[in-house]
Amino acid sequence: MSEHQKNNQDSAAASPLALRRVVTTLSEGQAGESCRIHGWIRTRREAKNVYFVEINDGSCLSNLQAVISLEDGHEAMQLERLHTGASIELEGELVESPGKGQRVELSVRSFTVVGEAPPETYPLQKKRHSFEYLREIAHLRPRTNTFGAVTRVRNAASMAIHSFFQDEGFLYLHSPIITASDAEGAGALFQVTTLDIARAAASGAEIDYTKDFFGKPSYLTVSGQLNAEIFACAMERVYTFGPTFRAEQSNTTRHLAEFWMVEPELAFCALEGNMELAENFLKSVIGAVLRDCGEDMEFFDLRIEKGLIEALERLVSSSFTHMTYTDAVKELESSGRDFEYKVSWGADLQSEHEKYLTEEVVRGPIIVTDYPKEIKAFYMKLNEDEKTVRAMDVLVPRLGEIIGGSQREERGDVLERRMRESDLDPAAYWWYLDLRRFGTVPHSGFGLGFERLLQYVTGMQNIRDVIPFPRTPRSAEF
Ligand code: 4AD
Ligand code: MG
């Protein structure tokens, strides 16, 4: 072994091990190894001259149990600082654990409490806290089992999304966050401005947007779709994956003001290809999370949503049911259910309707297509009936809509007419219309709400609990 290799080995041995390696990959045969770890104390238990200290460093759900013998002459001052929430570095020997619940434990030779957490004031004590309370301490909730697991699943799902599209030959496109156009034509925009709004309001004068930073009103994007269409009409297959913003006053468990959206867009593709892509995509990403996050998924199945893993496995191996909006309305009308929102052809499907269809009628995911044009965005391709558009929503049990997409209107004249009908100024979308003027092509795409996917995969009830820092009406703390 060269000196260089030896040095490398020494420094690797000296650097702390992630618990994931210690807890999930070290086998009993490796017991007896010396190791260093660090993390935060989850709990401390005292028994006959021994402290059992559970350590977690976020790399996996499991804690490592560290056993500190009080007879080993540790400094009394250090021992007093061993409380839930404190950060700690430890060094010792991995030994087979005689106790239940863990294969190996750390027999501690020495340790240092790096930063203490006074038990009188540390907000995360050992008991179970409600998710509502944890939202109020979003700076500490990553230290809980649930949010650790959500964070790891969120990471794994992000990577699985990129892998899926990269394998399918899609290019990752960075669409802009600031935009001057309303991609959904729905008016739920957050304005971006450097003008002194307070002064303008006080003076009563009309606001002069030519003096604003971009020379015209601009907003945070509601969707990267229109930008993705530009690139799909040149690169054929692209996808975006980034934050999007909606100023809807929707205080529900499924809406955020800032959420992450995945938006593939494909040229030379009609609605059928789009539906196939959406189905393959969902199955691939969910399959990857089941495969890569076994420990966390078992936790969600046990603690959050009974039967979760089985339901997800079923989704991965099933085929999605297809249904037109018109047939969906018929199903709902003949259900005999007393829905809060009445159903009739032309009305948008509410989440109670979506849940009924997925949970009671089909008992699985459904792709609903061909919605009335009045309830969908201006860019969706008009069907020959002139009443419906080539829209598709993917609905799943427990949640309802998880994906919204469509074939896009590629005929310039029809698109322009649809814009006018939707009170949009075609002049403002001149570049979008140009795509139909020069080398137009049938193209399609969809948007997956990333947090909705995470809700579905983890079983978490509230969308605020699957994003690190939720932004909702009247709430932008942290
Ligand atoms: O159905 P939406 O509005 O479709 C679009 O934005 C299209 N431009 C997508 C496309 O075709 N490229 O939104 C897509 C998905 C929804 O199905 C839902 O999962 C999610 O985004 N979504 C939200 N997620 C959290 N909070 C909100 N306020 C959301 N609004 C939509
Ligand atoms: Mg939608």
C-alpha cells in the first residue's frame, strides 16, 4: 500500500460514519469495529449505571443506540448535557446488541456534547407532537421521524423523476420563474414589482408600469408549460421541474401557493401518447421510491396510512382506467350520492367527485379526458364537437387530481379564437402563436404536482407536511 493510499484510509477511518451505513449495512460480522459517529440525541434512557442514548443523523430512519457506561469515568459535566435535541460526537466500538430493536449498538469509549438543548425549553420532547404543532416549529421538524422520512422520500422521488426522463430521452429545461404571461389564463398570479406600491397608492395616481423593472407587469410563473412548448417545438422532448406559484385563496389540504411542478412536453405526440407517458412515469417513480426507500415506506405504512405499500404496489402493476368527462359525469349522476357540489355536464369535477370515481367506481387511478372547453385552459386542442378539449386529468384514490395535461392546440386560427374567447390578448402571446405559424406540430404535455405525488406516496394528509417550508394564504414563516 502506498503512503498516499494509507493516508487516505486513515482519514476515512477517522471521519464519522453516516448512521445509514452503520445501521443498515453493517452486519453482525463487523461487530467489534471501531467507529466514530455524530448526530442529534433523540432520547436518553437511564438504567443501572448505563445511559442508553438514541442518536440520529438524518441519513436513515433508524437511530443508533449508544451505550454509555457511567463507570467509565466520563466527565460529570458532559453526562449532564445528554438531553434530547443535543448534538453529539461519539467514538466507540460497534457490538452486537443484546437488546430488542437493533442489531448493533455503539459501546461508547468517549463522547462530546457539541451543542446542548436545555430540556426546559427544547420544543421537541420525546412525546408525539401533532403535525399542526410541528408546522409552527418548521425549523425543528426535520428532526422528527416523519419529516426525516418525508425529506428522504422527496429526495428519492426527485432523482427518480430525473432518471425516468433522462432514460426516455427528454432534456431537462430550466423554465423562468419570472414571466409576463399567464400560462393558465386563470389570473391566479403573484405580481413581481420594484415599484413603490405604497407611495403610488397614497398618491392615488395610476401605476405606470413602463417605469417598473421589466417595463410591464410581471409575475411569478404558474407553470413552465408555454416555455416548454417552445423547446419541445425544437428539441422534441423536454421537461421542467421547478417551483411554480399560485395566488389562489385555496386553504385546503391539497393546495400550496408555492409548489413544485414536473412538466414534460413532447412534439409529434397526441393525447394517447401523453396518457401513456403519464402512466409509465407515475409507475416508474412510485416503483423507484418503493425500491429505494423501504425503511421509510414501512414507517409510513405503519404510522400514517395502513395498506399504503400494497396500494402503491397495486398501482405499479395495474393499468389505468380511461374515462371521458362525459362518462364520468354519467357515473356521478347515477351514483345516488348526495354530493356537496351538484354534478351536471359543464361543471368542473370537485375533489369529492374525483374521490368517488377513484375510490368507489374504479378503485384505482383514472385518466379522465375530453373536458368541456369552458372549464379548461385556452391552449388545449379543441375536439371536433367544438364543445370539449383534448384534456386529461390523472386522478388517484385519497387525493383526486395529481396530474393535469392535454394535447395542445396546434392550429393557429383556432388557438387565436380560443384566446379571444378566454379574454386573453393574442398580441401578448405573439411568440406562442408563432410556434403555430412556423413548423407547427401536434404536441402534448402534462404537469404533475410534485407535492401531490408525495402526499400520495407517503400517505400524508396535508400537503403542508410534504414540502420543507409551506407557503399558504397568510403563512410564509421560515
Ligand atoms: O392542472 P394544472 O393547473 O396544469 C397546468 O399547470 C398545466 N400547465 C400543466 C401542463 O400541462 N404542463 O396543474 C398541474 C398539477 C395539478 O394536477 C396538481 O397536481 C398540481 O399541479 N397543482 C397544485 N399543487 C399544489 N398546490 C396547488 N395550488 C396546485 N395547483 C395545481
Ligand atoms: Mg388541473
